[in-house]
Amino acid sequence: MRTESPENVLFVVMDTVRKDRLTPYGYDRPTTPHLADFAEEATVFEGAVAPAPWTLPVHASLFTGLYPSQHGADQENPYLEDATTLAETLSAAGYDTACYSSNAWITPYTHLTDGFDDQDNFFEVMPGEFLSGPLARAWKVMNDNESLRTVADKLVSLGNTAHEYFAGGDTADSKTPAVVDRTMEFIGGADRSFAFINLMDAHLPYHPPEAFASEFAPEVDSDDVCQNSKEYNAGARNIDEEEWAAIGGLYDAEIAHIDDQLGRLFDWLKTEGHWDDTMVVVCADHGELHGEHDLYGHEFCVYDPLINVPLLVKHPELDADRRGDQVELLDLYHTILDVLDVPGDSPAAEGAVPMDPTRSLVSDSYREFDSVARAGRDPGQRADGEYAFVEYSRPVVELTQLEGKAADAGIDIPSDSRFYSRMRAARRTDAKYVRIDRIDDEAYRLDSDPGETDTLTSGDDPAIAETESVLSAFESSIGGAWTDALDDDVSDDTVGEMDDDAQKRLRDLGYLE
């Protein structure tokens, strides 16, 4: 183990936070003064790319070191199956592990919390062991069986109701201070720790605490603005510039709330003497669109405001500086294993992806993919280290809601639209190529067109042609291109069968409208 390397890791995911709304990335509103201070001693990455534009597949990739097509977790199959998680590997190596989150996808049910010794998640009052082993398998069978789904939904409802009661407050965001409190309690009592937290404040709907709303969205009533992205995306609701400004103010206020709580956590780490022996990672799992490309939310596309995410890392072997090279959030899996000197494929963690130094941010061989034996390369290593890859499979819950809003407004959504499309993208700092299965592919020169407004063809530009070729190689290595459109029937019976309490909780978290 490196003598300088910290013995502990704090991994913070700011759910749904855009890079360009943060002070360290040049935002002109003071949303994140504490992150600005943190940036003075951290590496600030300009080119961090998420493997997907929404929570479930991104977190599954963070926890397994696998691309979405490899781990298979999406809304049509919301389970992380046949994979060993980072927490399982670290627990087997003797680390204390904890996960605190109010995100509905980061639960024992989806298996994303497998391996965490302590957890406080969407099913808050249900201990991890209650939803593990035989019961978890039984629950999956129930959810996958039409005749038994109602029983599973009752269990979901129980968890939702319990979580609502114990979280306290009127909004999903009210849990953030409690998450920070639990994190401090855990770190204070651990010998060697891996603490993972997901902070949901910036996820729709936006109902920020009054102290932050009054600063960033004065005189804005959060109940008076459009909080229903599906209404807008379906064409059933218009939003003018004034309303977008109000929505943006509420969003900024939510981010400021996150920053305030992170400042409290960082101050505690310093006061208690944990700061110097803790590697701190702060990132977003994805961003958000507020009208760009006529879209609201984080579905139906892979534009840069969703997948080019903030990433700040404090580690003694990383300079307190800015980096413009492109990295993948997938690399954080390997970075953490490397920092903690855990190989990943030890016998106690059989089946885990082994640590690869060419994917570790603190390694001298970072992104030297041509040094990896051909047989050992993962799909993203088939090209040089300049590229990142993104995969998007349609979200059935959001599509069900979109179809409902469109039908209510008498609007027909064509099946050959982006709403039903799967997408894959290859990105480098100057170019991006997006393969889409129902509409024309998209390609952009990011250096001259960062807003991704003018799509190009491969014949128009050598950088685009090279990026498309690299994407084709990635698709080939991951199982083939998505060329055949899926059946456009996306009805999710589980949504309709949920009782009112379960639907309310998912609605509060923004997964139902």
C-alpha cells in the first residue's frame, strides 16, 4: 500500500446535479461556496462522463466496474444480478462499509446495496438482512409474476410508508441532514471505512428549504411552476422563459442545500481529525435538462448536460488543479480499489471485476489501454484512452407517464421517436457520435458546438468519422449494435397495481408524476 494513501473513502453522489450550476465550474451564482473551498485542495475534472443519463445504471456501474450492457440493470430489469459489488469486495477485505440514500433505486430490492454493513435507504426501517437472501429472491419472483405482483407492491408500500414516517418533513429532500448525521456517526465509529451517500435534493420535484429558496428563488411558489417533466416532454404543457427562470432558481436552491450539508460534513471531518486520512470523491450521477433540445428532466437523450458531470477528487497523489482530459465515472470503481490496496478479485470476492491500473485515477498507467493484454480488455478499452461510452435503454416508468400525459392532452406520440429509442454514444473532448435505434444518429463537434445544436455526418468531419468507428468497435465488443427497434409496448403493470401510498412516495421522489 502507498504510504501516503488514505485509509478511508467518502464517496458523495449529488443526484441530478449539472456541472454548469456549480461555483467550481464557473457558475455566476454562489450555489456552492463549500464545494468551491473543497476545489482548492481537490482535482476538478472538466471531462467526467457518466455511463448513462439516469440513476440505476450509473450506480450499478459505479459499484461493479461494468458498463450498463454488462450489468444489465435498467427499468425493464431493475435488479443488479450475478455481479459482485464494490461494497462486497471491500467488506470482504475488512473495511467497514455504509450506504445512506433516499433514492428509490438504491435499495436492497435492486441489490445495489449488497455488501454494505450499514444502510439507510428508501426502505429505511427494514434492515438489510430482512431484504437479502431468500426473502430478496422471493420478492423478485413476486414482482416478476403477474399473479403475485400485488403482494410485492404491498411490501413496497410498507417500506414507503415507513420511510415517509421516519424521514420526517414534508419533502423527500428533508432526509439530507439525517444522511449527513448518519455518515458522521458511521465514520466516527469505524476503523477503516467506505462511506457512500446519495443526496437527492436536486432531483424533481424541487421544493427547497425556505432559507435557500428565499436567496435563489425569491417570491417563487414551487407549487405554481411546472414540476412535471412528462407534461412538458409530451407537449401537453408550455413553459415560457420566466417560468424556466423560476424553475432554475428552485434548482439552484436545492443545490445550495446540498452544498450547505456537504460543508457541515467536511467541517466535521476536519474537526474530528478524519480529513487527511480520507479520500473524498464528489460527483453527480447525471445532470438535468431545463428546456435544452425541447426536453425537461434526464430521459430520452444523452446530451452533454446529462452525461458530462461534475467530478472532484481529493487525494494526496492527485494535484489540487483542474484537468481537461476525459475520464469515465466507471474509473472510480478501480480508483477506490487502488487507493485502498484491494485487488478486487480476491477469493473472498469471487466474481468481482479486478482492479485495473489503467482505469485508476491515481495510477501512473491511467488510460494506457494499449498496455492491457488484448484478451483482458473491457469493451471501453478497445480504443485509446481518449474515449468514453454511454448507454441508454428506455425507462418504462417515465414512458408510461409520458404516454398518459400525451393521451390526456389528445397528443399522439409516434413510435419512431426519441422517446422510445435506445442510444449509445462514444465521446471524446472534441467530438461525440450517438447511435439511435428509431431516429437518425446524431453527431456533434463539441469543441466548436458545445450546445450540440448542429448534427453532422461521418463524411463531414474526420473526428466524427473516427468517433463513429470507435463506437462501432465498442458495440461489437459489448454484444452488437442496437439496430432493431424494440416493441413499443412499454406498459408497466406494476405502476398501475401500486396502492395510493406507494404511488405517492414514488411521486414525491419524482419517479411518478
